[in-house]
Amino acid sequence: MTLPTVSHPRKWAILAVVLCVECMDLLDATVVNVATPHIRADLGASASAIQWIAGGYALALSIGLVTGGRLGDIVGHRRTFLLGTLGFVIASLLCALAPDTGLLITARLLQGLACALVLPQGFGIIRSTFAGDDQQQAFAVFGPVIGLSAVLGPIVGGLLVDANVAGQDWRTVFLINLPVGIAALIGAYRLLPESKETDPPTLDLVGTVLIGAVAGLLVYPLIQGREAGWPWWTWTMFAAAAVLLVAFVLWVRGKEKDPLVTPSLFAKRQYDAGLVIMFLFFGGLSGVLLVLTLYMQLGQHFSAIHAGLSFAPWSLAMAVGAGLSGAVLGPRFGRAVLQIGAGICVLGTLLLLWSISAHPLTTSTAWFAGPLVVYGLGMGLFVAPAFDIVLASVSDEETGSASGVLNANQQLSAAVGVAVMGTIFFGALSGRGFAVAIERVLWVQVAVTVAVLLVSPLLPRRAREEAHGAPAAELAPA
């Protein structure tokens, strides 16, 4: 792709269209959490169905992200963006009309696949629209807006559910995508310039199928295993996932042209450590956000908007932490800021445990607020420098592939986190009560975050200066 020497005359309108669609996609990853108790009551959803509705989106997104980026390079970023947006609108309509959990889960998977077509195109469109300093300004707007859309998800979801427009209850969290998506489609069709690589890569279909099978074979038994009593087939699927992962590594190492993942990444100990850290951190986070929302609404009888607003201290503290870390602390202290952030997350989780243990029957928003502020501050400190620090372990030629794998890893970790934490929560809930169930999840989260701290010394000490600019990944807890 030839970079422009002069910015597009309607560059800011184009940026607005891109942000609109990408924010819509990322909001959908989080608004569903506060709607799940209403879905459970309306459709009679089982515990495993709730986990699929929340985590299936992230699973499909993780499988399709790298391939979605390749399709943009091959057929054009504009065309792929339009196709993904249209698919997202249609899948949202199917979600809203779903008469049962089976169709709702299927539609959520389709939403994730459509999102996988859209998200990778944003950077390509911006690079083809903005030139020079304008491009840096565009990326400076891009990151905070994307991050804000993710953290506002619980509040927006609560407002939509409790508004109960036309008696649609939880369905409004999907219906809202229709007017926004259609308007974005019209704007994208009229405004977006076409761009694609002058020497586009080929699609690695075998690699895509292999890694997709690994993800499915890992997540399916994690979600279904508890209700089925952990029969032989669950362990067989885990074993098959491990075998296919080895097959995937061997495939990309042996593929001479355009493998799905740059093979040399597997030899980077610092990068591998970064993948493990990101998987643990974002997996734990995604699972805790879901079960904490369920605890608030089912265990403490919060309304949807009450639960959503209860996360406001976390969102605001995370924004403060990310601002401090990204602008001041991260560039100066590097890895140490990430480690301090993880340590503060441990403290916040322990405070949350204390609040719930001290008030198991009447835990109010006020008791949640302090621990969530601490946790949010730690998360912001961690996330802002994390991606750039991990990417400092790879060469310039490997950065594109490494960034794509990091994004896919983050989404897969969200699906696995929902599966694991949900299984722990619902398993402890039977006969023990909500307080014991959430406490078990939080103790697991403490252990996960401590593991992040133990592995963190393997990371590079600081990000490369040239790594800054375009955000390496979106903040999108699912």
C-alpha cells in the first residue's frame, strides 16, 4: 500500500465513520454482560449458555482476526470494512430476534466473525487517509476513543436494558446496533477510500483452520464440561487441542510463503512470555467482569443500570491509570509500571474479597467502589505500556504478525476466562450461595495475577521508542 503524501480532504469524517463502527463492535463485547441475567430469565438460559453468549463473541473474534487482516490486504480495506459492518448489523438483528439460546449463541458467533473483518481494517484505512503529522493526530484520537467505548459498555448496557424500550428488555442492546450500523454503512460507502497492499499476502487457510480448531477444542469442554460431569470426551478434546497446536506450529514453520504467523516469533522467549502474561491477565479480567456482574444482579438484586453504574469507579480509575502510565510513567519506567499495576490489581481484588466477606448479604455499591477504584487504577497502569513492551521483543519485520497474534491472543483469553471463571462460579453456586461462588472466583483471580507478576521479569525492560504512535491493540475486555 502506497502511503499518501497529502491527507484526504474529508479525513476527519472518515475517521468518525471508522471509530463509529469499531466502537460499536467493541461496545458489544461488554454491554452483553449486564444483560445476561435478563436473557437467563427470558430464555431460560443455562449456566453454559450464559458463558457461550458472553464468551462466544470473543472466541469467534479471536479465530478470525488475523485472517480478517489478511483479507483487507488482499481484497481492499474498504470492501472488507463494508462487508464486516453489514455482517455485524445482520448478526445483531438475529441476536435481537433470537427466540432461544441456540440461535442467540449462533448469532453471537457471527457477530464475532463480522467484527474480525472490521477491526483490522481501521489502521489500514487511517494510514491510507492521513499523511504525516495528521496520521499521528488520528491515532492519538483513535486509542482513547476505542478505550472509552470498552469501559463504558456496562453503563450503556444497563441503561438500554432498564429503559426497556417498547418492551424489548435485553434485546435493545442488540437493536441499538441497527440504526448506528446502517448509518455507518452509508457513511463508509460514500466516504471511505479504497486501499490494499500492492503485493498482498495469500490466505493461509490451513493455518486458520488449525488454530480455529485449537480454540474451539479448548473452549467447548471448558464451558460444557461441568454440566456434563466432565466425561471422557472433554479430556479427549483437551488432548486434541494440544496435538493440533503442535501441528499448527509445525505447519507455519514449514510454510515458505505467507504463513498465518511469522515462525520466528516462536523462538522469542520474551515475546512468548508476553503472550502468557496477556493471556492470564485479560482472561482473568474478562471472567471476573462477567461473574461480578452476575453476582451484583442475581446475588445482590441490583438492577441492570445499578450494576452498570457500579462499574463507573473502575472505569474512571482505569482511565486515570492509563493516562498516567501511557503519558508519563510507562515511557520513563517501562516494565516496572506494568508490574506495579499488576500488584495494585492484586490489592484491589483482595479488598473486593474483604468487602464481600464482610457483607455477604448486603454488599452495596459503596462497598464495591473502593476496591474497584484500586483495581481499575492498577489495570490502567498495566494495560497502557503492556502491548508496546511485549512488541519490543520482536524485530521491525515481525511487528505486524506479532501485533496480530497479540490481539487474537487477547480475545481468545477473554473466551477462556469467561469459560473458566464461569465454570468456577456456577460450580460453587450450587448449594453454597453467591458469596462463596464469587469469593472462589476472586481467589483464583488473585492467583492468576500473582502468576502474571512471577512471569513479568521475562519481558523487555521498556518499549522501543519507535513502537509508539499507532496503538498496538484496542482495550477491549469482553
